[in-house]
Amino acid sequence: MLNRIFGLETEYGLLIHEDRPNHSPTWFAHKIRDHLFQVQRRGVLDLHHRGHDEPPGNGGFLTNAGRIYLDMGHLEYASPECHSLTDVVASDRAGDLLLQQTLEELGFSEQVSLIKNNIDHETDATFGSHENYLVSRRFPFSRRGLAPLVTFLVTRQIFTGSGRVGSAALQDAWIQTDRLLIPRSALGAHHVSEPPFQISQRADYIVNDFFEWVQHNRAIVNTRDEPLADPNQYRRIHLLLGDSNMTEYATALKLGTTGLVLQLIEEGHAPQDLEIDEPVEALQEISQDQERRWLIQLQSHKTMSAVDIQERFLDCAVQHCKGQDEETDWVLTQWASVLHDLRGDYQKLVGRVDWASKLWLLECFREAEHADWTDPMLKSLDLEYHNLNPSKGLYYGLLEEGRVPRVTTDFLIHLAMETAPKNTRAYGRSELVRHLLHERHASVADPSPTPDGLFPPYVINWSIFQVRGHAPFPMPDPFKTYLEDVRTHLDSVIV
Amino acid sequence: MNHITIPERREGPVDPMPKSPRPLEEGGGPRRPETESPEKDSLMKRMRKVDPKQAERYRQRTGE
């Protein structure tokens, strides 16, 4: 899409199928990572400390220029930088397949399943699916400038949510008011009664409108300023309120609509009269609304439905973005189609929208088995929707039945497991990773340090790398491939 | 030195996205599983195979 770089970071859960397992989920996560890098040689492990919780060997960059690593005990995959929805959807699915294939190759698939979800029903743990959008540094990153984005994000869950059974307990949270941090409970926040089903996995865990942390006080808009690119030109909008999507369609629509709304804001065309009175509460109320009326109180004292609000954004996007490229037009058409169908029977959205697909499966099961919403089996089915094992997962059951429209192909997904998009910085990084693998400098066990022992053989980060202590090679522009420059640089530093 | 060539990503001139979802049965809505004869329906079979206790076993750490 026009002037946009997309990226997705996904944390996976691991479900162990034994009553008294010998190993923890983290043990399996280590085995999968080690096999992927050391046996399959899909990439090169980091040889340096990336942070206090990322020691050498914790993860590394892949030949597709994405990353696999462990984060808080979870396997996490970060896609390479993508300039199109086609590439980001294929790259996202490539991460699923890389991990699932490794699990199978290790012979673990009967013992453990990879679950691409965001919640643990029993402990209320949560883990994320983070979205990244590159915007201009001129983007109005202020409360006022971001207000349309907040309204859009609060309401987009009606087609981006993955759905869940039940809800999480009230989250501890601290709210920033002027220069003070105060407990959310001091503002009189209360927990509504337990809903049987809600449309978003993450809504219960979002407790602020703006905040910079990612593990506590999660916000609708994360304000950490870490562009991973030239900070004079770019800003990275980092979102952590979204759910992991199983359907390719929802993944594409989530990223595509959000990308267009960011464009509307950048160009000064976003609707300005839709500021929500209490965005955090609205996020949770929409998610938990069992009648799916999704009504919201605006600061203007008007009440509007989430569908109407989304249609306002769609109208603006049609007016200002239509015809700019093929993907934009696809997004506009499908956005309109989904909003139209959301006004009717949710079953029309099965296969396209994850919460609708999951709810339909659960309702079919409840009807057949005469189960009520308190039946613990429903939470297990909820998990099974996200199981990446194609012979078990309920999403894959829908796919097998031909009820799920595809927006990429298996061929492109397999290609994205190996190769980077050819129109972003990822392409140059992929070249670097291939050279390092080829030169057999990839193993922690064989780090081949420089003669003076001061430098690791390589240090790779998203926007810079260094080989054998030579001058660092910056890659500040994600829209450039740096391919020839990387090759020239490697010629000069690798004997 | 020899460079390793990265394979082409795209399958020639690729239509980046479909114009619309593949038409679904019954006017775009899902076909309801045959809940009255579930043994014939693969989705119901999948669901019945699920371990009812697996949600209890799914103990994850909080991430980001």
C-alpha cells in the first residue's frame, strides 16, 4: 500500500496435552527455537546481548529477514518489513508454518500444540499480537492528533476481534492524569458481569488510552518512540490492543483499514467529530455487548454504533484514498462488505471474521450437545480454534470445508518462509543472513570471533548491522532494499 | 565472491488481493453443520475430539 511499511509480531502459546508433563511450555519453546536455527539453519542466532532479557542465543534473524525469539517464555515471531498486504499476510502465515513444521519435525505434535491466541482462560495471562505501521515523522502524534485513531481502534474490533469465552478479571492499572499516576480504581472503574462470549481477546487487558509500556498498563495507542528507522523521517505506530487473527482475510483487513486511517490522519482528512467519551470503557463494552448493538457515547453527547462510526471512516477513505492502488481498493470494497454484513446475521461473516467463526462453531456445538455457556468444554474449543496443527485446529477445519476465503496462496506462504519482500530493507538484511549462514559463521558454538576477541562475528538489528568489528552498516530507510550496498559491504569485510 | 541469489517472491504478475472473497454457499452465509447427524460432519467430529480439560492445562505466562 502507498507509503506504508507493515509488520506483525506474534507471541504463541504452547498447550501441553499431558496431565503430568515432564516439560514446561518454555522447555518446548527452547527446543523448537534451537532446532529451527541449529538444525534447519533457518537463520542466525544473536551473538550479543540485545537487552536484559535477550541474552546471546535467545533468538535471531531468519533468511526471510524476520525474527524468531523467546519473549517472557513465549515463542515470538516478528515478520520482516512489508510494503504490501499480500506480503505481510504471507509473512505472518510463514511464521505460523515455520514453527508448526519444526514442532512436527521434532516429533512433538502429539505432546504439544502451538496456539495462536492471546489469553489463558485459567490464569488471565495475556500475550500479544503487535502491529507496526511506519508513518512520517510529521504524523500528529499528540492526544488531539491521535483522537481519530483511538476512535477507529476502539470500534474496529467488530471485524478484527478473535473472540473468546468469558472475560478476564479486572486488571490492575495506573492512569496518567496530568503528571500524576493514580490507580484506575480511584476513578471508580468497575467490572461488568461475566459475559459468556465477547468479540475481542485483548479488550479486557487494555487499561489506558495512551501509555508507553507493553507489559503493564497496556494502552490503546502505545506511545514508546522507537522508530527502528531514521528518527528524523519516521515514526513507528506500535499497537498492542489487537488480537492474533487466524483468517488471512481479517489479518489483511485489520492492517489495511488501519493503514488507511493513518493515511487519513497524516493528510488531515480523518473525521474529527467522533471522539469517544471513555475510550477504554467503550473498548470493553463493545467487546462484551451480548446484543451486538455496540453503542458508544461520544464527547459530543451523541450516541453512535461502532458500525456507524466505522462507516464514517470508510466514507472518508473512499473519498480520499480510492483508486490510489489495487490493495487500497480491495480494502475499501471488503471494509464496506463486512460493515454491511455486520448489520445482519453474524453468520454471514463466518470464515472472514474470527469472532464470528468461533461463535458459530461454539453455537453449533452447544446446540448439538445441549451445552450451556458454563460448560468448561467451550473454553477448550475456544483454544482449539487457534491450534496451528492443521489436522486438529478448528480454524483449519473451516478452511478444509471450503468456508474460508484466502487472500494469499500456499505457494507464497512457503516462499515467505525462506525469502524476504524484495521492496523493503528486509531484502538487504536477508542477503546478510544468507551470507552469514553460507560462511558458516552462524552458530553460537562456532562464533569465530575476530582475532582480537573484542567483537562478535556479527551484530544484527532492524536498522543496522555490524560484521567482524568493521564499521557498522546503517539501514535507516525501511523503503530501501540496500541490496547492492550490502553486497559491496560484505565483499569488503568477509574474506 | 559469489552471491547467493534470493528467489523471486512473486509468482510473476500476481493479483495482490482477490477482488472479493470466494463465494460462499447459501448466499454468503455458512452452511450449518449437520448437528442432527454429527458423525457425518467433519467440524463436529473435530470439536468432539477436543480434550475438555485442555483449557485447564493451558498455563501460559503473561507476555507483552
